[in-house]
Amino acid sequence: MATAPRVRFAPSPTGHLHIGGARTAIYNWAFAKQQGGTFVLRIDDTDPERSTEENTQVILRAMEWLGMDWDEGPGKGGPDGPYFQTERTQSYRVALERLKATRAVYPCFCTTEELDAKRRAARERGDSFQGYDRTCRFIPPDEAASRIAAGEPHVWRIKVPEDRGTVAFHDAVRGECRFDAGVLDDFVVMRSDGTPTYNFATVVDDAAMHMTHIIRGDDHLSNTPRQILVYEALGAVVPEFAHLSMILGADGKRLSKRHGATSVESYRDMGYLPEAIMNYLPLLGWSPDGETTLFSTNELCERFRLDHISRNPAVFDPEKLDWINMQYLRALTPAAYVDAMEPFIERAGLATPRDIAGDRAWFEAITPLISERIHRLDQVAPMIAYLFGDTVELDGKSVEKVLAKEGARDVLCAMHDALFAATSWAAADLETIGRGVCEKLDLKPKKVFQPVRVAVTGSMVSPPLFESLELLGRRRCLARIRTAMAVAL
């Protein structure tokens, strides 16, 4: 019986969770779900200068917001913990001792200055191989032990087997991959300060946590042959690898801050729903069938396959993300829509949570006016700001193009009087009144409705007019029309 897959997402807490990292996490999570396996979250916090607890919490919050639940990791525990690399230092020492016992590693006493000088000399000679020249590999064991006992600084390097030949592995995305071991130098596995290098720590952890698949970005592809050598030296089972192509911006360059927001939290703060992000990011390199664009997270987990991941880089398309987000916003119930837009309304200073709770029906009535018009929740507040307060600021361009036109004041006067006499303030009845004014003045609806729109919303562009009048109420509408009459021709 095959072992259920075990996969991990192992971010370094040196900053926010990048969109590319989030996609990697989603692929691991969805693969584990689809295969009935285990998804492990491990925090690779071995960079002491950049790894912080605050960044760790940022990453955890981002994953929780996306709805990715991990089976083992921070806050969950598990049989293979701890799940922070800084708490696993003893396991690296034990692993190093195992390598020492089999003479798979050796101490290197070369100083940084000596190594730099050797690299410069190799470059100047035009050597094809410019890695470490293995000076210390052939120091007699007794001599090496004496120098260590004397306190001489040293690192530990792995011995790349001289007869290793080709390091080959099957990549679930890229197929057969082959690297010539002859171009690999004897790389460092333990630094002089006793801290492990990435290629050593990650293998020790992945082996100890029984990882069956390593799904990660292709920026790690060059690390893979080195890591395979560490697996082999430890006598550990080499997992299956899947290297994901990078995400590009529209200019064909790797997605970065120059292309706009790149962190998950930034997209949350711009008003994207987590369901939309969880829908869009998988499409950057994977598709269930080449046609389906919208799918739930449950459908993602049911249909995800590693062999459906493309080898080609994906291009991040903000317009497509906006479209997907809009579909999810449209599908919200009015109650859910209000919940989603509440923090954005509060942030804009339009209303407090208490205000919203106290007039819930009114806020829910707003949602049909905007659901077909916005792509992101940060667009809500600017669009509905006119609904708050007694007065509204008139847009200069709208005044010039509408209210400053001859006859605008007469239209506003006629509409004011008709609305003043209204016996019902329901949108449908208000529209009937408006169309009656059009007939009375013998004007097309646009000539009548546009001045009213500018008067009550402040702009030529707004959500539906008569629904807006209903939401604003009689007193505020009539007051705003009177104010606009003072500037109209």
C-alpha cells in the first residue's frame, strides 16, 4: 500500500507572504487534500538578521485568511515537530555527526580571504570550474582533529563523490533532470558558527518529517542536485520533486514590486476576497481542463494534479484577477456583502460598525447598486460616499458639463417641485415622477436626470439615480437639489 503523500510549505519569515509563495503553498495544500495526504507548515527562520516573529505572524495570518489549514505546524503541533528551524538545531548537529562518522564531510579551515583570492584567480585564468578547490579535503584526519581541538575556525563541507557522475531525478513538472556532479563543489553544510546552511537544514528537516514530495519554485532547481547528495550521504529516501515556473509581470520580467502589489495582505487590503485569490493563483500555471476559469476551493482540491502544471512561466494578469473577484462579489448575499465592505467603509470614515449594525437593512439595500459596478471592495467607499452626510461636494467637471448648461436650473426646479409633492419615496415611484417631468418639459430623460444626478451625488457617474434618491431620503435630496440650483444656469 502506497504511503499517503506528505508535503510542506516552508516560508522564511523575512517579509510578507509573496503571491508566488502563496501559489506554492496552494499547490502543496491542494495536492495534499486531493491525495488524502498531510500538509505541513514549517517556518524556516534560520536567517537571524531578517527573520522576525512579526513576519511569522504576518505569514500565518495571510494563510489563515486564504483558508489554507495546515495539518501540522505552528499552533497545531504534530509528531515531527518542532516546526521552527531555530528550534531544531540539535537535529542538525546529530545529522552532522552521522556524516562525520561515515566521512561524508570534512572540516575546511580556509579563510574568507583565501577563498575570495582563489575565486579571483580562477576567474582570471578563465577556469570552467570556479568552485572550492578542495584544499582541505585531503588534510589527514589526525591533523584536522588537532586543528579543531586548538580552536581553529572551520566549516564542514560535504564530499561530492568523485565518481558520482550524473545526478538525475524525475521532476513531476519538468520531467527528467540531469546535472553533472563534476561541476558541483564540496559545498558547506555547517558554518563556522555552528549554524546549518539552507541545503543542509532543509534536507535534514524534510527527511526527518518524512516528506514524500517537494513542491517549490524553480529558483530552487539548482539546489536540488546538492540536496540529493545530502539525502544520499544521510542514507535518506530522496523525495519526488516538482519545480514550479516563475510568475512574470506583463513586461515578461519576474513579478516584483515594480509591477504593483505582490503580497497577499496587500491584495486583501485592496478588497479582493480570499476565494478569488484562491481561484486565481492556481491558474498561474495550472488548469483543471484548459477551459474552466471559476472553481471553488473544494473543486480545486478535488481536481488538482501535479501533471497538469505547466512548465512555462505564467503571466500575472490584474484584469483577470479583477474579473474573477467581481464574480465572487456578485455572488455574495446582501448580508455577506455588507460584512465584506464594512472595514472599507469604516476605513474611509463613512460609518462605524455600530452605525452599520444599527441600520443594517439600509446598508444591505446599497449592495445591488454597486455589485455590478466594482471589481474590488476598496472601490466601494468612493462610489457610495455621496450617500453619507447632508451635503455633497459637486465635481467641477460635472458642474461645467451639466449644471452650467442652459436650462439646467429650470430642470432642477421642476424636479424639486415634483419630488416635494411625492407621496411615495420608493425608487420605482420616484422614477415615474421623473419621467412625468420629462414629458412635461418635453425633454429626453438624460436632459432631466443628469442634472439631478449631479445635484444629489455630486457627479455625472454614480449608481442608479432613483435607487440613490430612495436611499438618501426626501430631506437630503431636496436640500441638495436646492443647493445645486444656486450654481446652475
